[in-house]
Amino acid sequence: MLESLAPLRGAAPVKKPVKRFVCLSNNYGVYQKAFFPDFSQAGAGYDMPETLKALEKHRKDITLFQNLDHGFTGGHQGVPVLLSGVRPVLAHNYAEGNISLDQKLAEYHGAATRFPSMTLGVRERNLLSFTRTGVQVPSIDMRAAYRAMFFEDTPQKRATQSERFKRQNSILDVVMGQAKSLNRELGKQDQQKLEEYLDSVRTLEKKIDQQQPWLNRPKPETDVPEPKPGNRTEEQLKAMMEIIALALQTDSTRAITCVSGFANGDFGLNGGYHGFSHHGERPEPVAALKKIEGFQIAMMSYLIDLLKAQGDPINGGTLLDHTSILYGCGMAAGGHSTRNLPLILAGGGFKHGDHKVYPGPILKGAKNPQRLVGKDQRLAEGVSEVPAANLLLSILHRSGLEIDRFGSSTGSLTGLEWS
């Protein structure tokens, strides 16, 4: 915490701890044989897999999960489903659509921070974040994030933004007035469609109301220089971890997603991430995946280092104590499998240290269904008994939300306790 942020230290104590959430992801899953411990090594005494070696020093602060997924096939279509458990095309079947965990938290925290959420990307599109109306939240790069947090807007820009808020509110007033008049002329089915539209309008109104108070508030100061756009993924992703830590330290936001990719030539590799992910067990692409994904995990470890070293000015303890970091992808592996998602949870006040193995999948249509175990389970396209959305619900509960269900969850995740 910097001296320029001293007013935060003197803030009145809050009744509930302030919890934060960070999701680190990619769009291609992982090479599973180097990511997961053996199924027989449930509990604390597991051997750390090759890809996860950088997390060895944080073993007591992380939990590894096996046999959690969102229960459908679809390959790349699973990527946008990671933080909801709901496919966008089926969102109409759910009360809150396919709202993602980070956007649910953004709604919960409201105007408490300047940015309700941050959707970030390094060498890749961030496809994770969706509002309750099904709108995909666009991502920004590290420089845009830094400037949004620390560069003061000019008086002219603030005046322009203020005028834009007024104009938007005027338009919304007209829209709502006309919609109420139209509603009386519609049948029941059309009234339901119109109500969905009005929900979108009300969501926009709420966002404007939340943004307006921050328009003339000074931004925090930092002695950390603006990151320079490097040519290598290694440099950019490391700088992004530092940006994320800064965002949490300054309480600029409490919900962050970050997706990382790969550029040809990085890590001394020639090729593309998507091509490597379809490895077919060939040595060269497998080695490439281990390098790329091992570095992603190393950057998760680096973020844990940063948050462990930083005191939490609001709650006490460290920032890691009150920040849940989830690493994962909605597609399990490059072969388009969506079973047994790669999921690691760190921090957040949970009891960590274990490799948790949940009941394995049962093959569909089998006359005598048998639960698959061991290596056979890696290749199964059955139905996992425990939804990955149960983990999402547990994170929301730990964040203070008192809800019974989220997305495709059936309840909170058994065996995952708070410390």
C-alpha cells in the first residue's frame, strides 16, 4: 500500500470481510498427463505434476480438483462456459442467463470500486465474461488497464463523459416510457420478451448510476511505471500479473479475469497454440504445451507471491487471504474434450493443501454402468457426477453472496471448507 493511499487505511472497519476474485485461463485447455496427479493420490500427499512444479512452494495454499466439469461436449464451445456452467445458446433456460462469476461479483460489489470488474487479455481474446443479459464483456490489454487505473482524465474528457451519462439517462427515460405504453398492447409471450429487454435497460441504468460518483474522484497514485508492450508473451504476462496485483492493492476492482495465449516465436517455439494443442502425443507439440502451460502456472505462482507479500489494508492479513485465484479452462484439452476440467484454486480463505478427486464419470447408455477409474477415466466422455459450477457457487458463498444456486450448480462443493 502506497502512502498516497493512506485514506484507505483510515476507513471505517467493514462488517463483512471484502473478498476478491481472479481467474487465470487460456482458450485451449491443458496437456492433462503433465497437469493432473495420479487419481490414486487424493489428499495432501500427492506428487506435484510436471506442469505445476512452480506451485510446489505454495502447496499449502492451493487445491487441485479432478472430475469436475460442466457436463456437456462441445470442444471450443466450452471455453465461454467456464465461469457459469451455462452455454450461451441455452442461457434463456436460466433465471440469470449465462452471467459469469466475475460479473455476478461485479453486481454484488456495485459502486464500491471504480471498476466493477476487469476483463484482461494477453495475446488472446478473453471469452470468459458475460453479463446477465448475455453480453460478452470485451477485454483490454495491460497498458489500457494501467492507464484506466492511474492516468487522470482531462477536465474535457470528464465533462464529455458527464454529458454522455446525462444523454444516456434521457434516452433510457424515453425508452422506458414508450415500453410501458407498448406493454399494454402485447400478448403474454411478447410481454415476456419485452420484460427481458427492459431488464437490459435497467442493468444499463444501474451501471450508469454506479459509474457517475467515480467521475470526479481522484485516482490512486503509484510509483510503478507504465508497462511497455514487449514482444514476448513471457514479458507481457508477467507485467499483467503485476497489474492485477496493483488493481487489488489499490482496491480498483474486486473481480478480474485474464486469459493468456501465445505468439509464434515465444519460448523459442515455432507454431501456434491451437496447433500445439492438437498434439496427437507427438513429442514436439507436447513439449511446447508443457512450456507454455508451465509458464502460465509459474505466473499464477508469481501472483500468489505478490499477494502474499502485500498486506490487506481493509481486512488485515494479506491480500491472498482474501483473494480467490482460480486457474482453469472450460475446454479440458486440445482434443476438444470438456471432461475433467483443469482447475486449481488458491487463497481466498479456503482450507487448502489437498488434491481432491470427486466421483468419476459414468458412461452414457451403458447397460451395466460402471464408474471409470484410473487411466481409463482420462478418455471417458461420460457424465461427471459433480458439476464444476458447484465450485463456482462455493467461491460466491465465500465472497459473501447468500444464494442457493449459480448457473448449472446443484449445490456448493462438498469437501471444500473455509479456514
